[in-house]
Amino acid sequence: MTEADEADLARMFRAALEGDEQAYAAFLERVAALVRAVTRRKAGSGVDTEDVVQETLLAIHLKRHTWRPDAPVRPWIFAIARYKLVDSLRRRGRRVEVDIADYAETLAEPVEDVASPREVERALDELPPGQRRVVAAVGVEGRSIGEAAAAFGMNETAVRVALHRGLAAIARGRR
């Protein structure tokens, strides 16, 4: 990715943070493609790439206020994605060793967990019950899409749809 791509991604995210829904949708699509490519390259076949992508997008949404607009956005995104990939590998019982050199060019300051339980609860309270339980299971409890589908008697596509709709509703409510 070039500096122009980085600047374009940061511009979209700044606009999204100011309430531009189209910019947010475009930003999330670009981020999903980036995270998908990195996850496939780094994790191989032992990980459900789409789970990692969805969990990363959820974390980005919940932590969007932690990004500093004067800082590059890619290192912030890849730090979150790296943590979600490692979490996914751990849940599957694999020993996890991620070479920091693979991420050296994208690393920035550590991303802090700054959303308070109260903020998370408030955001979840605004959702219909079906979306609330899916967003809570995947985003808060750390379940995979497959685990949430099994727990709620849903197929994985329905869980992804509920997660996406729940996140979109939260995004609309935060403006």
C-alpha cells in the first residue's frame, strides 16, 4: 500500500468519524479486504478468515475513538487485526507464535482497551434482542461466528448478517 492509499484510508476514516456513513462503509470495505489478505497470508488454512475479519471490524468499530486522527491508520488497523488473529488461533488450541518482524512496518503504539463496560452496555441496549445477543457473543465474549451460530441455533450467514446490522445500528446511534 502506498502513502496515497494510506492517506485515502485515513481521509475516509476521518470522514466516518464525523458521521459520513458512505465514507464509513467504504472504509470498512477496504479494511476488510486488507485484513482478509493479511490473515490468509499469515494464518493459512487453520483459521476461519471471515471470523477474523468480522471480529476485527467489530473491534475497529468499538475502538474507533482510540485512533488519533494525526496518526497513520494502517498500523492501528493491523495491530487490532493481529490481536484478533492471535485470539482466533488460541481459541483453536494452536500454539501461537507471531513474528513481530512481519508487522514491524505497520506497528504503532499499542491499542488500549478504552471502551468502558458501561459504554458497551449502552450500545448493546439500543439493539433488538437478536442483534444484541450476536454482537455481545462475538464482540464482547469473543466467540467465533461458528460458535455463536451453534449457540443460537442459527446458520453462520445469519449470524454475520445480525452482526453487521447490529454494528450498523450502533454506528448510526453514535452520531
